[in-house]
Amino acid sequence: MIRLKNCKSKILPRYYTTSNQSSVGIRRENKSRWERRSALTPSTVKRLIQETGTKVYVQPSTKRIFTNEDYKKAGAIITEDISKADIILGIKEVPESSLLKDKTYLFFSHTHKGNEKNMPMLQNILDKKIRLIDYELMKDETGKRLVAFGQFAGNAGMIDIFHGMGHRFLGLGYSTPFMYTSMAHAYPTIAEAKSALHRMGDVITENGTPKDFGPLVYAFTGSGNVAQGAMEIFKEVPHEFVPAEDLAKLVNDKNPRLGRLYATHLQVKDYIELKDGGGKMIDYEDYLANPERYQSNFHHKIAPYTNCVVTGAYWDKNYPRLMTNKQLADFEKLKKKGLINKGKMMSLADIVCDVKGAFECLSHSTNVEDGFFYYDAIRDIEHKDAEGEGIQIMGIDILPAELPVESSEFFSKALYPYIKEMVQSSPNTPLDKLPPLLRQATIADQGKLTEPHKGLLSSRAATHNNKKTVLLLGSGMVAAPLVEHLAKRPDVNVVVASNMADEANALVRNYTNAESAPLDISDRLELSRLVSKADVVVSLVPAFLHTQVANVCIEQRKDMVTASYVSKEMEQLENKAQKAGILIMNEVGLDPGIDHMSAMKIIDEAHRNGSKIKSFISWCGGLPSPEASNVPLGYKFSWSPRGVLTASGNDAVYWNDAKKHTISGENLLKEHFPVVQTPYAGFVFEGLANRNSLGYADIYGLGDLSQMDTMFRGTLRYQGYSDLLYAFRKLGFLDQERPIAGQCQSWSKYFDFVLSGKSSNLSQDERHQRMVDRLGLPRDHFMIEKTWSAISYFLSANDQEKIHAPNGSALDLFTILLSRRLKYDKGERDMVAMHHEFGVQHRSGKKETLTSTLIKYGNQTHTAMADTVGLPTAMAVDLVLDNKIPERGVQRPTKPHVYLPILDQLEMKGIKFVEKSEPYKFNRLDATGSNSCKMDEMPVINQNRYTVAYGNKNATRQSYAAIRQAIIHPLYVSSQQRQAQVYATAHTDEIPYDIGLIKLTTPLVPNKFINRIPLLVNQTTSMDILETIGMGYTGYQKPQAEILQFAQCNSTNAETLRDNNYNQSIILATSNAGLCHGDSGSPLLVKSSSNVDAEYYLGGILNRILNAYDPDPENGSCPLHESNLTSFINSFVRPSAHLKWITSVTKLPLDALMDPMTSADGTRMFVAPTSSAITDTSFLLRASCFGIDWPIFLLMASLFTFIYF
């Protein structure tokens, strides 16, 4: 090396980098969100650079305990791409997709003991010719590990069990000083944790521990770093250690000193003895050599005198367990009889986390945020109730990560000399030239296992006879990632049972541990036979069949997993499943599934911080990527087309603005949400309400729904989807009632049958006319063209193709057609979008909005939908196979020990949420539908049912006119979306039109009382109940007419339903509030002519005044009056723009609109303006609502005209 001279910079290296040196990369940890440690700290990186001149590449991370800026200041290069590094350092296992070929990796691989789950990763390491050095194998001559976190596992574990015992004591009805401690991760440093323990110890000294439990005794096993770390923390509180042989004397002391905690540090001889009454252990060496000769007597000699066991000794399956579940059950029975003191064996802190190891009751590892569960050994049931029966168990498998600062500093310091030595060597240094310590720690090199580890992969084959069987029912679009994931486990055999043999065979073709089996799901005997041979059953059959599968699983006592919703029928199986002792895990796909998991992660974090969720909005959709969406509906199918179509008819209920909102399945498409905004402005989404959102307030633990602003779950689609699918619903293509397939020999005949209602052979023109008639829209309406274009697209390649579905309904055939015409072409990608918004209120009262967004694209191997449904389902199966879900019965993935490991694994697969914090905002969710859907409201106004009634409230003076056609402007939108805007003159074509026309068969009879026009079912007398339809106000403090409304009125309530300013007219209302402004639509124009082909129009202002309502219903005042000229002017900003459309529909010139009819007595029905610049007669008519004198009004109108034009 060449020493640099006169180097003034403190950052620049003191050494040149030579060609024989190696560079270093530090990867971003992503196995667990709690993993914040780093193999090298910034200070160590700085030292390494200064002493060797090497380059250090660091992947950026926002959760690492040391910031990117810390590493940058140390001289590291912050980069996502660490492929330039020769040596890559990590902590936990590396995802297979992230492993870079021909590199040297150092991390805890957990492969040298043949861990089955990590064998696929090891194979990938061999395939990529990676040199793998495992920290766990870096030992000195005595076998002591030189680079480890064990001490900090002991530190954190002891802190956590103190915290856990506080909750357990409280569950038993006792408040103790343990409640003053938190989990280890809550303390920034160990020093602060120790300070908290000192305060706890002071309380123990002063007040003692609960008398009912006698002396509290902790038993420690092991003598290594883990045990020493645990005892280091324990010694921070007042304590006394006693030999194991004195425990009985201590516990039976009638006057114990309770101002301290007691402990015993166990040796193997304290609880291990020869079998068959052979007495004490001969010696430790004999025990190690002949473990089969020995047994544990822990349950007799130690357990009766111990409150908490802290394990620090690793266990091997060749040695006897300290305590089996049967021994624990016998122990608990004795305790119930009063033969063993209260509180003994109340807690287990298995710090080494040997699942089903020294203590069989540790059935699964636990997570930091959900670290404890309870095992009732007598009933052999696990649960989460701190007040329930059984032993409290902690098995957190990532304890050092709770103390990331000190553990990283300790680890980095221990690792540094070995990394420095590696850096100063060539990247291609042969294995036999490595220092002995690194050589012995190497597991793989140059595509081969090193000599000590040759048998690792062969041990995979040895597990074949012990394989567990996963039965997959169904072989559809999302099954491939599930099979691929599970088939990587050497301990699993996958059986795909399906009635689609080709699909099933394709799924299993590439795997030696997967096979297919024919199955008709209706064959209960065969289904039972297959289920009986399985360990876990995965149901991906259509949703209505899940309960049938579940009943068989209950009979056979087999756990079940499905990605579908918990139906009412499934809920009713809860008791049966509990009695059978099985788990039925539902809703582990995308939606439902990942949506629950990602939501619960943020909700639980908020609750832990003492915050409340005031609002929850969740959107999810599986869509084509934008470049693949140029088809009708803007949609392609990556899962069951039938499921998509039937979902469009589900009833929906949600909570918004502290009110319950209901949308019937019949109206779901019509009453969609026209604009859904996400952080990605490039996506133009609309949305549909998704089923019943209200129940999720309870499922998510959000508390009283009435205290929330919003609880909503919805489905995302590209804009235009709902209108077009609704058009197909109206045409009859989604009908499920009657089988029609037998009458439709080809696709053209299918369309003709649906459009005409009978077997037909229509021409193109006839088919088009039938479509127009069924939709009830004008021929020139843009939805006519859009729907016809879609029909033409669907028929273009399938016109005369024969249909092979003899018993299908219209929907069944439509499903087949869409699956063919809207499928993904080669090279096209799908996309999954999910967006959550949480309104969070903190303890301080401050509010904020948290968002969490996922955008996932499909790839050449799998669709995004397949990955986001199949992978989480497979990962849930992993948890079931590995006994990591203690609950039984019908469950959802809403508990941390379920959703956290799945989310962590998904992130490793590239399925990752982006979280943001924003200022709090309230979201009003108005299912207004789009512009074109508003057109569709008018078929309720048809010539066969309704007439136009006009006149005063006395029915004897009413006049009537028959309706020929109803027309609403195609760009009608809710004022609520635009109420804050005043539209610029230059953007006439972009404004929200809010008018409609009713075409009459005859002109209106001149009548001076025409000032409000309700639409009545028939000509009636004043005593009859009238069904009135209006276009206007929906009630006090509600938006103006966003839909047409109905009301019942008669002579007895007419007084409360009258306009305050037009006392002689009956108007529509849904409350007794004083009303004004656009209540039921004013007449706009009537065209009169002697020509027999004359057309007559009645116009109504549907939404004329933006957000108008009476703020004070008691005084009957109008909200807009002469004292607020600005509001008045801004309410009528578009008269000429409305007329632009009116003239196009009526073909009337503007001049004709300026000469309205006169009444029979010569009174003009409409007051014509004196200035020809004002061309909206409804504008003039409205003015009288405000009680403004005409001279004043005309002055204002002229002023407005000047401003406007």
C-alpha cells in the first residue's frame, strides 16, 4: 500500500485503494420491519475507509437506526445499487431475488443446522456461485462465538418478560410494579431501560411483591451470552440468588421477604436424572454422550417453586425436553387442587426461541408487538386472554433488534477486524487462502457446499418421509404463485385437486413435491378422502363452495385457509370449528387480505401510541396497467370474470359524515364515486362501494362507529367502467334468473336474444335500435355510441362462433365472452392498486391523515393479481404448517402474529406499501355517479306513467301535459365537486351543466300560476295522495338535487311543503325546513307552433345554485338575498353556456328563446329581459325568489352581464 501524504481532509482515506482490495456493501434489511440493526456502524465504516481506502456502498434505508446522512458523513456511498461491492454484509436472511451472483455474503443464514425453510435460499446461493460466510460459525478454538448478539437478546428478553408479567398479574387481578416497565424497544438506550428498572426496584423494595404469590422466583438456564445478558438486567432490581436445592425452603417460608426478587441459576444436574429411577446424573460428559439414558425431572424439582423460567440454553432434539406439554398439564391440575402454590410456572421467557424445544409449549415464535400468548395445558388450547387460564409464553425471535443502537455497536466492533482483513485481500481469494476462522465459517463457495456442510441439501431429501401435505382445491388464475411458494419447502407435498386437469397438471409440472388429482367438488366422498390425507386444506374454489369444504374439514379435523370473505354461512361454523380444534383462516388474499393486514399494521401502531382512528377509507382494485387498458370497460381479467360481474350487484353500506349510507346492489354501478384521488396523479380512478364496511369497525378494533367520521371500503376502476357496465346491466347481460344458453347458438344470436328478449336474427340497424330503446337514451347521447362500440368489439371476432354452454344464464355467457375478449395479450401487464387513508387523532388532540399506498405490476411470470392473492395465501399456510397461529375457529388475519410476518415476506417479494403523513382532511364520500349515469335517472319519467302538473296547490286549478321524452344534459355533475370554484369565461366547455329538458307531446296551457312544476303520476283531486317527482332540494343541510327524488304529499301536509316565496305552488321537500332556490325545477321554455311536428319542452334547473340550503329553517329566510350580491352573482355564472346546449337540443335559435308564450289573460308567462345580452330566462325567473325589485334586479343583471361578457 502507498501511504497518502499531506492529506488535509478528514474524510479522504489515508490509503490508496489497490487492485488487490475488496469493496464492501451494506444491504438494507427487509425481513422484518423491526430489523433496524446494521452490521457496520457509521463510525466503523469511517474507520474502515480511513484505514484501508476501500469503498463502502450503503443501500438507503429510512428505518435503519443510523441515518443515510450518518453513513454519508462517514464517507460511504449511498446507493440503491450495491452490485459494485465485492463483500456484502447483512444481518438476517437475504431474499432470493436480492442475491447477487459471484459475491461474498456475510449474514445469519440459519442454514448450517439444515433449517428447512432456508434451503431454497441456500440452493439459490449455490446456483449463483456466492461465497456464504455465516456469522454464527465464526468461533475461536474453544467454540465460543466471536460475532454475536446473544447478550442483547438476553437484555431485551428480560426487559420484555418483566413487562409481560405486569400484564399477566393485572389479568389475575393484581397491580404490581412490573406495570412500570415497557417493552425493550420503547427505550432509546439500555441505560434508560435500566433507569426504569431501578424505579421499579424502588417500588418493590418499598411495597413488596403480592403476598398471595409468595417470593417471586426466576429460574435461568444456560451460561452463555444469552443467559448472562438476561441476568445482567435482572440484577438491576433488588434480588437474591439461591441454589436450586434451597428453592423449596424459600417458597415454603411462612415469613418471606417480599421486598426483592429471587433467582436460581440452574445447572443441568439440577433437573436431569437417569431414567427408571436411576438417580442423579453421572456426569455432564456422560449426559452429552448418552442423552437417551436421561430424563428431565424439571416438573417436580424446579417448576413447583418457580414463577418464571428464562431460557438461555440452546436445545437439541437428541436431548430430553425440560418440560413436555403432558407434564405441564399434570402440573396445572395439581395447582388447581391447591397442591402447588399460586402463580408457579406463570410465565416462560424462551429467549433462545427453540420452537417446540426445551419447553414443548412454545409452539411458535412471536413478534415484538405481539410478544405473548397463553397456553392452557389442561385443555390443550392456546389463547391471547391475559385473564384466562394457563402459562404466559414469550418467544420473540428478533430480540436484539429491540436494542438496535448498542447491539449494532457491539456487533460492528467485533466484526471489524475480520472485515478489514477481507477488504485487504483480493475478491477472488481462494477458499483455502482465507484465514482459518473465516474458512470454517464458510458454508458455500463456487457453487458447492464446503466439506463440513456437504450433507445439508441431502438432508432435504431425508425430510421427504416427514412431509406435510397441503391440499389445494382449485387451479385458477391465482394458484400458480401459491404452488410455487409452497413447493419450495422440502417438508411439504402439494396436491392440486381440480376438475380442470390441464390447469392442474400445468401447475405441478415443474415440481417433484407437487402432484395433481381429479376432483369434482360435488363428490363429497372423494373430497373427504383427499381432505383426510392433508394437513392443511387451501380452498380457491368459487366462494359459495367454501362452507361445503369447511364442513368436510371440520369432520376430518383439518385446518383450512381461503382468500375469500367470511360469509354468514362461514360465520355460523365458528362453534363447530372450535369444538373440532381446527383453524379456518379466511380473507388472506388481496381484497380481502392484504388490505386488512396493511390497515391493521397502522391501526395497531396508532392504538399503541394512544391515538384514535377517526376515519378509515380503503380503496383497492385489480386493473390492467394503463397501456393495456384500451378496451371496453378499461378492464381485463386476471381473476374470475364471474366474480367481477356479480360483485357489481352487491349491496353496499358505509359510514361517512357520521351517517350511515346504503347503496342497493341494483344501483351500485349507477351510484359510484366518479373521482378517486391517490398520491399518484397519473391514475384516473373511479370507485364503487365494497359490500358492508360497517362491520370492519369492530373487526379492526376501531371502537364505537358513531364516534367515527368515516368507515369505508371501496373498489377502484378506471373512469368509465361503471357507466358502461351499468349499460350492459340495463340491457340484460348481467341477468342470472333464467337459462338462455340453449336458445343462443352463436354470439350474435346471444346478443340478439338479450336485446330483444327472444330468439331473433337482427340486422345491425335493428340491433342498434333495440339497444337504444332498452337504454332509454337519445340516439345522439354519447353513452349510446360507447355501448354500441363495446358490443361491436365483443362481436368482432366471435360473431358466428358457436356457444358450448347449454344451461348458462345471460351472465354466464357474458362471463365466457369477457374472459375471451378482455383477456391479457402476450406481453401485457396487469396492476394492483391499493390506497388507505387514516384520520388519526393523537392524545394531544392533534389530527393528521396517514396514507398507505401500494402499486404492484405483473411480470413475465405471474400477474400482479396472482401474486397478491396467491402469495399471502401461501404465507398464511406457512404459518399454519409451522403452528404459529394459536387461535382456533373462523379467523381473519387481523392479529400481529399473522399479518406482520406475511407483510414482511411480501415486502421481500417487492409487494411494499409507501406510507405518508399529511394534514388532516375530512373526505365527503358522495356516490353521485358520473355525468352519464345522471341521464339514466330519467327513465322513471316516462310517458306511460307521469304527466307534468302545473298551477297552484289547489288541484282543481292544476293543468297537465303529457311527456314524450326526458333529457338531462350529459355533463350533469354534482355541485359538491365544484362548489368552491367560479368558472372562468374561457372554459365554457368544461363547466358542470345542471339543467334538463322534458319534451312534451302538447304545449302547456297558458296559466299565470306556472312557477314551479312538479311531475305527478296522474291527474288527481286535492284529497288524493300524490306521488311527486321533482328536480331540486333534498332537505335541510343536504346538497341540492344530485338525483331525482320522490315524496308523498297531500292537502294535509301541503303547507309544510310549500316554497316560502311562491306560496301558491306545491313543491318537493324531504324535511319541514323552509325551502327556496330550485326546489322542484322552474319552467325554462316552451316551444309553440302550428306545425304538426312541433316539439314542446319543459326545462328545470336541477342544481342551479351551488350548495344552497336554508341555514335557519325557523325564520324561513333565503340563504342568498339582496344583502349578499356576491353570492347572488356567483350563483348564476353560466347562463349562456346552458343556452348553448339548449339550442343544440331544441334546434331553436336564441331569438326564439327571447319570445316566450303569454297566458290566456294576456299576462306574460315569462318576463323577458330588456337587454338582449341576458339570454337565460330561468335566470330572470329565479330573481323573484329573492324578493328583489325588478329595477334593482335589472341593474344587477346588467352589472353581471358586463362582468360576464
